[in-house]
Amino acid sequence: MDEKAREFAPELLDLLTKKPASSRLLVGVYGIPASGKSTFANLLYKYTESLLQNDSSITARAILVSLDGWHLTRAQLDQFPDPKLARDRRGSHWTFDGPSYLQFVQDLRKEILPETTQIITAPSFDHAIKDPTPHAVQIHPQHRLVIIEGLYTALNYNSWREAALLLDERWYLELDFEEAQRRLVKRHLVSGVAKDHAEAVWRAEANDMPNGRFLLANTLEPTRVITSVEDPVLTLHL
């Protein structure tokens, strides 16, 4: 994935230079669980930002935002009719604050006026407390390239669809379900989320894979399809 990120970074720079100075280039990176969204998006951001910084004729900067910040808190999940189901299925589209995410993307689409434009904030997810942290990310007027990674950035459903249609690019990381499950089981074991192989398989089959199938059954057309490759970088950051 490192090689692919290096390859596509100059293309993002080219797309950005074709945009008016008063607008942003919004890029969504998505795929089924374990497709390497976070790893690829981080690498893409790193290489694109490096190109921007090394070009003295460009003042624009890039920033990376994760959809994980829009997870509903555990306290909010406990208000569901079936709190246990809501917690077990955390990660499904209905356990996110979709309307708030839509508002965020709508704000990004507004014209940039440096003298008046307010800073736009986004939440992030704190894995230590297992809940989102509001306003953790700040998007300034110079952040004209915004990469958003997450499972539902191209979801063709309710407010998610409205947000996805506002993106300039929707990049899909393609991975078959058998390989995805193998990676998920490994990740759950290595991270300690599952205590044994049986629980790791259950977690993959009960939540991760249904979410992936729902995504593929309800997704907008991607603007680019990228094959997910399990290279050494991806292996370390699944």
C-alpha cells in the first residue's frame, strides 16, 4: 500500500491545483473492514502533504480525518432499546452520528474566505477511553485537501448518501471477504480484543463482515478502485 500511496499522491496534488483557491478537494477512502483504509489513508496523507510542503508555489495543506470520530458514545448506545445489541454492533452505520458527519462535510464544501472563514472542527476517537473526543481536529482555511477515511464515506443510505455525493473523490480499497475475515481474526487476536480464536471469529462474523456486506450492497460508484495489498506496512497496521 505504501507504493500505491506514493503513486497516487501526485494525482491528488494535480486535482487540487485544478480546484479554485476558494474551495477544497474532498477525498473519501473506504472499503470493507480490514481492507487497510486507515493505513492507506495515512500514507496517502503523508506523501501528499510532503509534496505540498516541498512546492513553494503552493500554500495549501492537507489534513486527514477519520470517520471513527463520529461513533456514538457508549452512554448514547446505552440509551438504545437494546443496549447490549447496540454495543455488540458498534461499528454498524446506525451506531454513528450520521447527521453530524453530514454537517461537517457540508461545512467543508462552503467557500473558503480566509479573512472570515471559521475553523472547522472534527471529533477523533480515543481508544484509551473507547469514546470520541469532540473538536479534536481543526481544519483551517489552508487545509484545502481533506482526506476522510472510514467504512461509510461512500454509503448510499440516508444522510450518508448526501455526504458522499459532496466528496470530489471516492476511493474504494477492494478486498475479498475471505481475506478480510482472515485479517480480522488476526487483528482481534493480536490487539487482545478477543481472548481466543473462537471469540475472534465470532467478532468478525457477527459484526465486521455484516457491516462490510451492508456497505457493498449500499455503496455509491467509486471514482477509483484500488486493490488492497497486504504488504509489510499494512501487516503492522491492520
